[in-house]
Amino acid sequence: MTMKLTPKTATLLVLVALVVLSPVLFPSGYYYRVGALIFVNAIAVTGIVILTGYAGQISLGHAGFAGIGAYACALAPVHLGLHPSLALLLGASVSALLAFLVGRPILRLKGYYLGVATLGFGILISMVLNNERQLTGGPDGIEVPELGLRALLNDMGLDLTNGQFWYWFCGIAVILGAWLALNLHGSPTGRALRALHGSEVAARTVGIHVARMKLQAFVVSAVYASVSGSLLALQNKFITPDVAGFMHSIEMVTMAVLGGVGSVLGAVFGAAVLTLLPQVLTVFAEYEQLVLGLVMMLVMIFLPQGLLPSILRRVRGKDE
Amino acid sequence: MTALLSVEGLGISFGGLKAVSDVSFTVQPGEITSVIGPNGAGKTTLFNMISGIYQPGSGRVVLGTEDVTGMAPHRLARRGMSRTFQNLQIFQSMTVLENAIAGFHLAERGPVLADLLGLPASRRRAAQAQAGARALLARVGLDRAAEREAGNLSYGALKRLEIARALALSPKILLLDEPAAGCNAVETEEIDHLIAEVAKSGVAILLVEHDMKMVMRISNHIVVLDHGEKIAEGDPASVSRNPAVIAAYLGTDAEEAAHADG
């Protein structure tokens, strides 16, 4: 069998190289934590790439699913006695089910109903997490049990710091998430999603069940957001309702748009830029909302394809 | 011979304005039936009702023996109805090949989980669809443009791509809305041959077309609409002699009639 470098393989190779080689440049152990945070965001943004980049649907409440994933890892081990890894799966299942129930009636409608409905959904989840103090600890947040895998690895002789462990763990998760999204892109389902994005009426005439396909994309992207929330909770060992907040939803969309919303590699790129900025520029932290809005506007006006695709195009243009 | 498609008293109004009223005709397998009429006669509206894009206000659409009035397009596709559009509906940012593969959706679709995991079954389905799509692209003369982004193709090429995508469904009936509009003489002739060939293979073809020469040359049966009503029906020779038809064309748009003669 001959090896052909398909776009999918190339993207995965670049990702693996990024994950493996980046630590060489880390000035301190602290950057493992930043890297892990980038990966956590990149997983959620990969879900947005599927929903918005492939299928052309907008969600303004995906942080709600991240909240479900996060709090599943905080609550299920304590109240249900589940291992944190199973709590992650439980969170993903609940998110998928809720996405199905919320999306099913809405995705039959045309237009921007999904954006509005998900906005409401995100706010609802955020309110529940804030108000159900007895269960969730309210706005002060809640502790999340240890995953326990690092201790297991230590016993096996693989001595990693906490930051290192989560860097590699989330790095593998990002690559896995990207692999799934790239598989989907070239698959019959991914093609149908991109087709209905291009022309809904033409998609329907070739037999694509538009509402069902959109629903599938919505459910899959909700699972990505949920897993991202779970990983965030597990690595911080503490979680607040901010994870489900509106700003987090907007952050996900902005990262996707910045990276070029149809591109999996762009998702990681967008997540990296917007996760690093506040670390590098401390002023950014105070004006985060302002900067997010500004980034979104500037990208839309000057680089509608997203930052990464625009850069790649320019580089290729010079080669020719 | 039993009709493949029967349109019975079909009508629709938009805001009190009758766009199409009481139109009936049948389409036979292996035959080319054309719908003609001056601009605004309701041809595309009729198409949109038959293909499930509009809900008819009155009347029935019968496909084979089944009443499919107002049925959603994706369900009609499963029953063997396929169409193209007057204003191109191409998946612009996908490649030419992928546009054609999309036409095989019903054949290649499968569980989303298999597609996410890239299971062999999913790849096999996609590969089969791709082989079928390549064959169709060769048939419409677009095989060399397969890897290009569809948005970059010429208008005539996109018209042929739409036909290829519609043929991917292996339709029993194919609705073509002005397939030669905006095409030059050579392209028109190519499309002309293609349509005749498809009809020969037993597919029923329903055609809306402005190019009168083409309509007269390839149609077995012609239905004439004016102001949303059927004013004449018959074979090309009888329709072209029909006084009502001549009046409709001369009365509303003499220039167009002259163009049709030229």
C-alpha cells in the first residue's frame, strides 16, 4: 500500500508534532498548564467546527454543555459513587440527550432559531448551576474529585507533574477529537452536513434529511463541549458556574471563527491564540469581553475565512 | 401506458394572487415532457409544487400509484424524483467531485458513529459513491474538473454538474428547470444530447426551457402555460401551430416569440 499524504493525515501529523514538540519551548512547568487549557478549549472548538463549520448552524449556548460535563465530574462521583472517568461519560450522555431534546423541535425550523434557543438553553443551565446551591455550591463553585490516573502512572514508574500529566492527557484527547472530526469531514454524514450548509434546498432534493442531519451535528458538537468541560473540571479539581456562562459560549465561537470555522487545525489555532493572550497580556484579562468582540468583528470584516486559512493561502500564494 | 407522474388540478396562490391554477397533465416513462410559457407563466412555481418545495393549494401530484402531494423533497428523492434548479443550487465550497457524490447520499448514508470512527463500512460506502460520481462526471464531460472547487466553474459547466448530481439518484423522473439557460450553442447541444440519452434509458423527463428550438427538437409532449393556466397541450408540431399559444407569446412578449423563432 502506498502512503498518500491526504489533508486528514497532514492535519493529524501537524497536530501530533505540535503536541509533542511544544514542551521544548516551555520556559517553565507552568506552561504545561497553559497548554492543557489550550487543548481543553480546542476540544470544544472542534465541536463548533462540526456544528458551524460543517453544518453552518450557530450555537450561542454551548457552554451549557460544558457546564453539564464539568458538574457531572463534580457531582456524580460524590452522589452516585461513579468513578470520575465514568462521570465524564455520564456527562457526555446527558449532554447528548439534552442536545437531542432541545435540537429536535428547533432544527426543523429554518433560520436563526437555533442561535436564540441555545442562547436560552445556556443561560438556563448557568442559572441552575448558580442557584442550586445545595447541590452545586452556587457561584462559589465546587470541588472535583481526582481522576486518579496520574497516581496510577506514578505507581507504574511514570513520574509526571500534575501539569505534565494533564498536558499529555488533554493533548491525546485533542488529537482523538480532531481525528473523529476529520473522519466525519470526508464521510457521507460530513458531506451531507457541508452540502446542506451550501444549499439547503439542493440538499433536500438529493434526499438529505436536513433536520436530522443538523440534529446529529448538534448532538455530536454538544458531546465535544461536554468532554471539554469535564476535562477542565478534572484538571482544575474545582469548578464554578462560569464554565457554563454566556462568555464561555462566545469564547468558543470566537476561537472557531478566528481559526477559520471549517478547519480542525484552525480550531486548535484559534483556541491557542485566545487562551494565550490573557496569559501574555494581563490587561487582556480585564478587557476580555471587549477584546473578544473586537477580534470577532475584525476577523469577520478582514479575514472572513479565519486567520489560519488566510495565512496559509498567503503562504501558498507566494510559493506559486 | 401508465403515467409515471400525474399532475391533477394543481394550483397555488401567493397572497391572494393565483400563481398556478388547475393544471393537469401526465408524464410517461422514457418520454420528454416540456412545460413552456411566457415569463411569469408559473412554470417554476409548478416545478416547486411537484418537487415538494411549495405546498400546493389545491390538486394532487401522483407518482406511480402513490399520492405524493406536498411531500418533502427528501422523501420524494427516495421515491425516485430528482431535479435541477433554474438558479443554480450548487454546493459552492465543495469540489466538483463532492457535489456529484452528494447526489449519492441515499446510497452512501450510514450511522453517524461509523462515519466519526471512519469504520471500513463507512469508507466502503463513500468509495462506492465516489466511483459512481466519477463515472457520472465523465458522462457530462466534467471528469477533468473533478478536484476543482465547484464555485470556480463556468456557468455551463455548473449546469451540467447539477444534471450529474440529479442523475446520481438514479431517478425514475427527472425535473430539469431551464438546463440550457445561459449556455452557449455548443453547451446547449451537449445538454440536449444528454437529456435525450437519459430519456432513452427509460427515465421520465419533465423540462422547463426557454430555448424553443431545443424544446421543439427533443420534446415528445409539450404543456403550455400562460398566467398560471394550461392553455394548450400536445406534440411539438400541434403546439407550435396552436393559435392560443401563438397569441400568448405574441401578446405578452413579441420579442421573446421572435427570439424563439430565430
